[in-house]
Amino acid sequence: MIYLIGIDIGGTNIKYGYFSLNGELLSSYKIPTPAENVLKNIVKFFNENFSLQDCQGIAIGVPGIIVNNQLIRRPNNINCPLNLLEELQSLIPSSIPLYFINDANLAAYGEFFHNERRQSSAVMITLGTGVGGGIIINKQLIEGRAGKAGEIGHIVAPTNHKTVCGCGEFNHLESYIGSKQLILRYEKLTKQTHQSIASIVEALKNKDSSAELVFNYLVKKLIYLIKTLDTILNPEIFIIGGGVAEAFSEQLLPALQKFLDPSIDVCLAKLKNQAALYGAYYYLKYQLNHGV
Ligand SMILES: [Zn+2]
């Protein structure tokens, strides 16, 4: 049977998905991301679980900066060689096309094709430890000149305070609404430590005023982000995903819709932690049918 393989290399786990040509996820696997030699582990896993003979393509999501299939900046905390593509290509049959794509972009691609309300364009906003995203125009991922398109967490937020972003610059949205920052804000307000996004959601359900302040702060910053992106790209749909969006899944959409123009279509992501695997499938389908 002919099939396609998607791989999602994350800081904690590497996920593998094995798809039929018509998009059925035949099986998926998850192994802990090895501290040493990601590459050898991928190939070892292939040899133990798949016969590569019938594989028509492999797409791999990596949380680094990638341009034209080349890893330009290696992901934090993952031992990934910069020449990942060449190394992997030397280990698997040369007849199998291999693609490397930024993992957030791949997740956006998966969510885009899985969403029945889209036709050709979408912006995905991923709310988690960081704030990321992906832009799709005319069904194509927009990666940009240096692979940074869609890094929407690094848009400067309007503020009177000064924060330093993980990237070293000032006042980026991620430094306000990344999950750690939201938790810190809640801990300051409640003067309690060891809080989590889940505990904020719980408190919000009980109409706790500190949780409401934190949630409203998140919504305000998101509205700024969505309006900014809508001015520039005006996509058919905004898809919001990531762990923080999942945690606030009951409250987020109604809160956003209250303040956004009704013509702006916003929905929640559906594929959750399998988005990048499905993205790999759709990416391969698109590449194999249209050429690179
Ligand atoms: Zn930044």
C-alpha cells in the first residue's frame, strides 16, 4: 500500500503518523525526544516500524527556522544537526522526497485543510508557552524571506510598560500573553504561587475577579493581534489553537466575538496535538501533486 509519513519533532516527544493517500491516519506513534541524536532515532524507528518501499514522501515539522527545506536556526533544547536534510537523505532511499517545515507552520497547514469554512486563506494563532502562528494564502504556506513569516508573537504590543521577550527584544506580544506570563500575572494578583493555566480556568468558572482580569487581558491583546493581522492579510478565517486556547475553549470565542467585527471569522483549532501530523500529510499531497 502506498502511503505518506508525517513526523513532528517536539521538545518532549517525536510523533509519527502514517497516512493513506486519501488522508486516513492509519497509525500514529509517539516516542520521547531523545537527548542525543534525533536523526539516528528517527531512522531506527523507521526501520523498526515501516517498510519504506511504498512510502511516497516524508514531511517533518521542526521547531526551528527553516527556509527552502534548510534548517537555518536549530530549535532550542533539541539536538538537531543543521544539515538535517542531507543527513536524513543519506540514510533513507533517495527516491523518497523529504521536506522540512517549521512545526507551527505545519500545524497551521493541517488546521487549514481540516477546516470546512476555509477556501484559500487563513491565519493560525497558536497560544502556548510561546505565541506563534502560520499564514496561508492561496492554499500556500507563507514562510517569508528568512522563514520568519507567521512569527506573530513577536509583534510589538501597545503598552506603557517594558518587558523583554525571549528573543531579546522589547514588548513583544509573547512576553505578555505566553502561558508563563499569564500565570505570573495571576500569581501576582492572587499572591499565590504554583498556579497554572488550568487553575486560572477553574477560578474563571467560579467568577474569581483575578482570573477575570487575566482572561480579559488575554482577550484584549488577542483582539489587538487579530485586528492587526486582519488589516494586513484579511484572511477568510482565523484559527486559534495551542494549549492556552484549548484550556479557555469555552470562554475564548464568545469573548472575542463580543469585540470583533462580525465579518471577521474566528474559530478554534480542531486537530490539537495532531495538527502538525495532518499538516505533513496535506503538505506532501500539495507538493506531490503540484511539484515544488
Ligand atoms: Zn520577541
